[in-house]
Amino acid sequence: MIPTEKLIELLNTESSLETILEQIPNVDFVSYLEACMKKQNMEKKDVIHQTNMQENYAYQICSGAKKGSKDKIVQLALAMHLDLHDTDNLLSLSDNGKLYAKVKKDSILIYAIRHRYTVQKANELLFAHGLDILE
């Protein structure tokens, strides 16, 4: 897989767009989620167990049958102890945008991700600051 920085470099050069597009792999939410689980050496059932999601619904999100909300995707990321980069990639691939530090809830979630909090601990932090928990 071509690193993002290399892609940006290519896009800034005189290379043809077709040449650049040939180097971009087809990445979707499900394949990226599975790659993250593999990278973290975790199985789907273990990840789901660490979220607040109903098991059937979580499996549907993981298979791509259902589109997960931002809160659901962040729960999966926290359960896998993903870094902010991978979390933002999952959010983008699920059409949920990225976490934005100027939004209070997102700032708390960024903090929780950087400090490798569990979903429960992140929810405690959100609740303590008067914000909606991850549901």
C-alpha cells in the first residue's frame, strides 16, 4: 500500500492522474476494520465484547450490512486501542468524517484514544463533562 505522504507528493507532481490512481488500492470500511483487527492481533468477537453495542448490531456493522454511527465506530476503535490516525481512517471510510479537536466531545474522545481508554472509561469522562456517552 502506498503511504499517504507519497500519494500527496505524486499528486503535486506532473504525473498523470491515471498513473496515480492505479497506485491507490480499493479500501473500504470492512477491509480496513479487518486489517486493524489483524494489526492489533484481535478477533472480532473480542472487539465487540469490549463495546457497548448489541452483539448482533455490532456484527452487522463489522460485516458492512449496517452503517455505524460515529459513536459506534469510535467504540470499535477504542475497543481495539487504535491510534488517532487509524480511528480517523475508520470514521472516514464509514462516512462519519473525522474527530475534530474544536468539538468538545471529539476532544474528549481524542484524549481517550491517545490515552488508550476503554469504552467504559471514555464514557465516564464524557458523562463527567456533561456530554452524551457513546451509545
